[in-house]
Amino acid sequence: MVIFVEEMNPMTSNQYLTTTSYTLLEKGTVSCQSPSNIALVKYWGKYGEQLPKNASISFTLSNCHTKTTLSYERKTSEGFDFEVFLNDHKEDSFKPKIQKFFERIEAYLPFLKEYKFNINTTNSFPHSSGIASSASGMSALAMCLIALENRLLGAPESISEAKKQKASFLARLGSGSACRSIDGPLVVWGEHQNIEGSSNLLGTRYPYNVHPNFHEYQDTILLVDKGEKQVSSTVGHNLMHEHPFAEQRFQQANNHLSKLIPVLKEGDLSAFVQIVEREALSLHAMMLTSNPYFILMKPNTLEIINRIWEFRKETGSSVCFTLDAGANVHVLFPKEEREEVSQFIRTELTSFCSKGEFIEDEVGIGAFLL
Ligand code: DP6
């Protein structure tokens, strides 16, 4: 059977609508792996349909990833039909977010209601680690759906650059930061006047020179608090609407991104450290000054930050920290310093981690088919 896509909504991003016809296959599976990412300049505040209030940039990670297998089977019933499994166990708590995702992307993948889906995911990191799984999870699902679309279009299995862009565009509609996980090692999301090709609709690979100091950058994630966050990112983003410092914050983030361009080019590690740490603390300052206000850092988050500052002062190291919307600390450092910093982490920082746990990661290349 063939379905034609006629509807062209001028309000949507037309280039991602499919204009050719699909040949609907009976059933099958596709599998993808997609990593998490860590923002250097943070996305915090959005408008419209998942559009960022400021541009952000992140390192794509490697070891922290989600593997998703999407099984599809033709159905005749109406509406979306899917089940979600995490480590082979049904996970109904993920369903509302995926339902919303399907509703948002249906215009771009009009075959979605033709199939019953089983979405099987596993994370390389513990589910209750407080690590954002929405970026890796949503980007992995978006890649699977693009792989399926390729099949239905009779296109080659491999994901072209154009299809990666569509995957990023779709992933954004599942979770904003997920659009930065499809590609790597450095991805920008959000229109920025100094970054060619940057877009609010999808993540794009950072297009300028990056000094070898930043190649294979290391990120050790210290698991300070593995519980559920008290305030979700979605709620936090919404609190930026009435926030007294919102406009200054969006301006600051865009300025930080401008400043990062020469820093990345010249390999200026000390300027990098200043920008990255200021970004992390500004993000949390927004939380501290929201209405209602909230605090996601824990006492051990601050302990770790202070130890990093002391270590840097004593040794001249370029190690620095960043935070996402939680208590865990991402410890960033150049590969050159791996030995010294790993030693420092093991001897001085792991005692502040829940059960002494941490994850060693480094920059990676993004999502791929399995
Ligand atoms: C603090 O992408 O999780 O990690 O779009 O509502 O799903 P939604 O939010 P999400 O926000 C992530 C915010 C952040 C900063 C960042 O990754 O840029």
C-alpha cells in the first residue's frame, strides 16, 4: 500500500515534510545508538514549539549512550499505538513524553499511525543515576524513525547528512537538548549571528577550527545524587518566561558563545574554563532566582566545585566543572591531563559521590545505526 503526503502546513518547517510516497512494509526492526551530550553554553528557556531562547553548544559524549530497537508492525486501528521497554521491562512512565513526541512529529513522518511500535531501550548508564537520559533516548528514537522512513522510501539504509539533519530536527521536538546528540564532537543549536548555518530548528556541527587542545576532551561525571530531580527541566524552562533576569541571561549565553569561537580556535584553556564554569553557575543562578525558586545542587556538589578550584590553583591544571539540571558534576579536562586529573578525582572527589560512583567519558561522534 502507498500513502501520499499532501498536507503542507506553512507554519511548520516544510523542508522536513516528506514529499515522496511511502511503501508501507508489514513489519521489521531498526536499531540505533545515540549518546548523551554536555552543554558548554546552556539552553535554558524556550518558546513556541521547542525553540530555544538562546544558542547553545555542547560536546557530544561517547560512553553515556542509549541503544534503542524499534519494532514496527502494520495495524488497522486508529491513533498512535506503542509500548516502551527499558531493559526489557515495560516502562509506562515514558509513554506521555513519547505520545507528545509522536503528536509533534506526525506531520513529518505521516506513517506513524500505520504501525504498532515496540520501543526497546537500554542505557549504558544506570537509569537512576540522575544523568539526563532524554537527550540520548529521544535522539536514539528519532534516528530509528529516520532509519524506518528510509526503508519505507526505498532509500539506502545508511543515514545521509540530510537525514541526520532531519533526525536532529525531530529529536528537538522530543527534547530540546536531544537535537545536539545526533552529530559530534561539538554541536550548536540555536540561531547565532556569528555561527554560520546555526538554526533554532536543529543542531548543526560546529563549523569552525577547533584547536587540538579540545580534541578528545574528557568528561568524568561524578554521581552526587542519583534520585529523581525535584524539578524537571521542562518546568525549569517554563519558569524562564516570567523570570526577572531572563533577557540578560539569554544575552549572556549568546555572548559566551561568541567568546568561545576564538577560544576554541586558539586552544585557550584558561578562557575556556572561565566561560564554561560561568555558564554552569549562571544556569543554577536562574534556578535560584525563579519564582518559585529551587536548588538542584547538593552540599557535595559545592564541595566538589571547591576542590576543583583548589586543585587548579595548586597545580595550574585546566580541569573545570560544569553542571546540567541536577546535582551531578561533569569534570572536564584535556586528554593530556588524564593521568593527573584521574588520580585527583579518585583520591579527592569520589568520596563526595553517591556510593563513590562516577562515569569516565569523552567526546564522541554522535548517533549511528546498529
Ligand atoms: C540544563 O533538553 O532536557 O541540560 O527541551 O524540555 O526536554 P526539554 O529540556 P532539556 O533541557 C536541558 C537543559 C540543560 C542544558 C543543556 O543541555 O543545554
